[in-house]
Amino acid sequence: MYLRHLLLSLIFAAPSFAQMRVINDGFPGENTAELDARLDDALNQFKPGYVVLFTGTNDALNEKKFLPVEETGKHLEAMTQRIRKRGAQIILVTIHDPDLSRLMARHKPEIYGDTPPLQRVSVINDQIRRIAQLEHAQVAPFATVLLKAGGANTELSGDGVHLTAKGYSLLASTVRAQLPTHLAANATLLCFGDSLVFGIGVRPPGGKSETSDTYPAQLRALLKKKDNSLHCRVECPPCPRCWHLRCASRPR
């Protein structure tokens, strides 16, 4: 009897660690329309308290996924409103300028018509800031942060668009700065977006498992470092569609 009571006292005296979840829900090559179409499924599945929305690069730079800026704004606004209605806090991330020399080495200039790449990025960022102000959302100014750090150079970007581990570290730090200093121990944070969320550039081709260099993984490390009482984990849900075919075709 004494031994049983001793064991129970040890069990209940042991510290209980809550589990904070950081979800990597990025899919390569998607534009805002495609993300808008699958947002509700993600919200239903993960029930996040925080959503970091990082999208717009494919709308601006990937000719297979171009969208008029008005349509990009419409989808961004619709997603922001639905996230807020679910009671989640939202952070909108500004998209960064590409390294033009490397971008134009694999894209023909004429595909951009009268609107060059940097202008396309700029008008989408205008939409992001407008919607954030309208919907009382926070903005993670990654475009400005990366520019001040030297832009999408070879140290921070592997191909002029996708980031290196150091570039993703800057992204994670920029997002972390917009989150509360202390998050609830059982908080779920959804990183929602395209290949820059997924981690193209730091994940092996066809690699399904999360690596420590993606921005959601580095964000998780920052959150864990801030409060050692929290156990954080990164989850990368399987794509409901043909994952290996989608990710094998290198997105822009």
C-alpha cells in the first residue's frame, strides 16, 4: 500500500508539459485562389488559435499561376475574414522581392508584359497592408526585413525566390516578433501558404518529412527557446492530392 501511494505521489508531482503545435501547411506552387479553396479544411482540421498567412508570390511571379492583383486581394480578404470569424488571430506576411537576375534566367521577360516582377510584388504587398488595416490583422514585414538584410542574394535565397536556411531563419524571426510574448501552452499555430512555407530550398526533393531548416520548424525552435516549459512540435500534414508529383515539379 505504501509503495502504491509513493508511486502515485511521484506521478502527480511530476511536471506536466503542454504541447504547442506549429503546423506546416504549405503546398508548393499554390496561388491565393488555391489556398482560399482549401482554407476551410485546414481550419476544421487543426482549429488554430493563430494563423500565419504567407502567400502571393506565385500570383506575382509564376506565369502558370498569375492572378490579377484585384483577384489576389479578393482572396486574401476572404481568407482573412474567415480566419477571424473562427476566432483565430491572423498575421499576414509581406512577400519579398526576387533576385531579378536569377529569376529572369528561367523566365522570359515578355511573360510579365507591362508589369515587371518588382511592381507585381509591390502591388500585392499594398493589398496585404490594406487588408491588414481593414481587418485589424497584424503584418509581418518580411519584405522589408529581407531587403535590409541584403535581399534575395545567394546567402539568403537558393534560387532568387526560395530561401536558404538563413533566409527562413529571418522569416521565422519576423513572424515571431508579431506573436504574443507568451502563448498559451496548448496553442496551435497554423503556417499556411505555398512553397515558402513548405520549405522548398531546404527540404530534399520529394522529402515528405519536416526538416529543422524550414521556417515553421525554426519558428517552433524560437517559441520553445522563449519558454522552456512548453513542448513544441511541428506537424506537416500529408497532401490530400498527389504529393510527390506536386512537389517534384519545382515551383517558381
